[in-house]
Amino acid sequence: MVQTTCQSCGGVLFARYDLGQVERHVSKPTLASRERSMWRYLELLPVKQESHIVTLGEGYTNVLQLNKLARKVGLKELVMKDDGLLPTGTFKARGMSVAISKCVELGVRKVAVASAGNAGAAMAAYASRGGIESYAYMPKDTPEPIVRECEIYGAKVTLVDGTIADAGKIVDELCSRDDWMVLSTMKEPYRVEGKKTMGFEIAEQFRWRIPDLIVYPTGGGTGIVGMWKAFGELEQIGWMDSKPPRFVSVQSSGCAPVVKAFREGRESCEFWNNAITIAAGLRVPRAYGDYLILRAIRESHGTAVAVSDREMLDAIKEVARTEGIWVCPEGAATYACLPKLKNEGLLDKDEQVLLYNTGLGTLYPDVVKGS
């Protein structure tokens, strides 16, 4: 059985690299000559042989200027990195591409995930391409288009009463009993390495001078943890030409365990009972790597903020009608929180702010129906 978490404490495992070797043998010009995918950073990813890579062309997504929205909220520069353009329509493609590639390398034949939807779809797509059997356990209220997406890729889908936390208990039990590899958020060490490429791309696309603020929608939090790891690695190999960014973690007011823990000065989150939100990816009552999310926010001198479902719906329409981008509810939350940050004095008009959109709005047609 493949080890997926720390055997001593049960916590999250991380891949580590010989960064001195990377510094000696890879340069910024070398990167610039490579294909525009996240695999351009191969030396900083855990797959040892290129022949094991399972790819659908993921990574190096566009950074879009939001000039009209910047004027509306009174910012000098507002940009969005749009991972809705990735295979399967979400940022989950990054993590699952690396995780499934490593499964191929390790000889894993069956994988399972607890998912609010998009991670299940991405797992199913990459598992199919890699010749691996896949199982997705998702809440019954997962958007139907995403359930169908999992099924069309060949995953065996089980809908569960409750939240992703309830689905996670089932997956943990199955994987402990059978020789499957669990791919649930932060319960294995490879998805975070794929998410780490978000940080690498931002650094490279901004010519190694990272925006002042990165506003990120937080459910399981792998993206924040991955990006913070990426910026640390870039600093160690001497590629950062600016200080790291501040992270703003955005959650739904109907499920905000990270916001609550951050504001109360806690190092981990309490379980959020009766979690309800239109943003399926934010309906995570307690993230497995909660302590890592909180650490990244604090070490970056960032903050955490919650927005309502109504604010997300309004933001979906405003971003679409102003800039022509239909973002997912989670991505909309990043724009919706900007007035709150300004009112709390946490956002300066001269700062460069990056919003992270994690998925296509078209995956959630029922969310905006009648809104």
C-alpha cells in the first residue's frame, strides 16, 4: 500500500526537492523555451520519468486585466488568473494530473476521492487517460452536470447524504480496507504539487515580481498551501524578484471555518455544522490541512474573509457583464470580497491585486437560474 500521510502524526506529507541541483541546472531562460504547460516545471514536480506523465495539456492559463472592474472598486490594477480554461473546466486538473501521473509511476491501479464535484471529474478524466480505475464519492447535491461528467469519463460515482466530510469518511474506510489510493484533498502528497504550479506560473507571468495580494477561494485549501510552498521554493533557488504576496482566503458565510479560526487566533479549525452555500467547492466543514492554510495566511501577513451567497451571485453577473468572463461561484467570491477588504483597511488602491478564478461558470447553470 502506498503511504499517503505521515505515519507518526497522521498529518500532511510533502514532496521535497534538491533545490540546489535545480538552481544549478535550470534557469529562467530555460523555462521560457519550454512548452506552455505546467509540466515546464518538471524538476520541481514529483514525477521522476517523463514517460509516466498523464497530461491533457493543463497549465499556463491566462492572466486577464480587469480594467473596468478595477475602476469600479477603486484599484490601480486588478487582474484575474483564469483556471476555468483548464481541461475539465477547473483548477482541479493541475492536482489530478500530477497525482494520477505519480499513481502510474507507483503502479497504483485503483483510486478514490471524496469530492464536492470538480475534483471527482478531474480525477475521472486523468484516471481514464492513465488507465486507472476510479471511484468518486460526492454529496447528493453536487451539480448534476459534474456528476454526469464523472460518469462519462468512466468513474464509478456514489452520491452520499451530507457533505464532503461524510463522503470522506466512506473513502477513508474503503481505502484502508482495500488496496486503493485515496486522492482526497491533502490526504496524499501529490495533488498539492500540481496546485503549486499556480504559484510558479504567477511568478513567471509577472516576470518574477508577484502581485501584492492574491485573493483565493478556500475550501480544502490546497491552492493556498501549494502556492505558498511554490513561493518558498522559488525564493530558495533565487528566482523571486519581489517579496511574497499576501494571501486573502475567501469563504462563504454559510461555511467559513477558516475565517472563524483565523479571526479567533486558532491554529486549526472547528467543524462547521450545517454547512450551506451555492459554492460547492467552499462547502468544506473542516479541511484536512486546515493548520497549513492558517499558517500560510499568517506567514504571508494576509487575512480571511467571508461573503454571502447573494454577494457571490451579484458578483457572477457583474464580472460577466463588465468583463465578459463567466466565473464559477468560488471565483466570484474573490471579487465579492474586495469592498469588505477596502472597508477594513486591508486593501490599498495602489496595490496590484490578483483574483483567482478556479472554474468555469457554465458548470453551474442552476446556480444563476432565477437570480
